Amino acid sequence: MNMNLTLIGQSITFAVFVWFCMKFVWPPIVNALEARKKQIADGLAAADRGKHELELAARRASESLHEAKQKSAEIIAQAERRAAQMIEEAKNAAREEGDRMIAAAKAEIEQESHRAREALRAEVAALVVAGAGKILRREVNPQAHTDLLEAIKNEL
């Protein structure tokens, strides 16, 4: 093979082309590749952060749900305690009202008994006076003998 000037010219042209590519073409391509590599790495890191934040949010939601369940159970227990307390208060109030009604009924019975005794005494006194009047065959004056009649009434 004969080395001629064409081969040397082509070699020089190729060397200039390589130099030109290395100087002006290759750096932007390498920079674009590096930028794309950095963008992909940032995207992967953001995806990892998003996944981590999603896990944290799920954990927080679970904790909030657990906390809400505890609070609702506490509120229900408190309401049940309050209901039992209200029932007990109502029972006590009803018992007190029943006691008051019984006491009032007893007092009313006592008053009625006292009135009946007084009426009976008055009636017995009238019968005694009438009986005494019949026995003595004369009329006893009730107004003249009020002290005597009161004494008889009290004895009965």
C-alpha cells in the first residue's frame, strides 16, 4: 500500500475533526448527560422522600385514628358513668319524695285521728249530759257547767 498525500490529508482532517469534537461538541454532550444524570438522581431522591413522607403520614393517620378511638371510648365511659349517677340521683329524689309523701300522709292521718277523737269526745260529752239529764230528771245547763263538761271531756 502506498502512502500518499490523500491518506495524510485525510489523517490530518480526521485529527482536526477529533480535536474539534473534543473541544466543542463533546463538552456540551457530557454536560447534558451529567445534567440528565443529576435530574434522574434528584427524581429518585424525591421519590424516596415522597415514599418516606407517605409512610410517616400513614403512621400519623393510624396514631390519630387510635387516639380518636381512645377519646371516644373515654367519652362513652364518662357518659355511662354520668347516666348511672343521674339514675342514682333520680332514685334518691324519688325515695325522698316518697318519704315526704309518707310523712305528709302520716301527719294527715294523725290530724284526722285527732279530729275524730275530738268529735267523739264532744259527742260522748253530749251523750253524758243527755244521760245525766235523764237520770236526774232535770235538765243540766251546758253553759252553766262548762268547766265540769270540759273535765269530763278530757277524761274521755
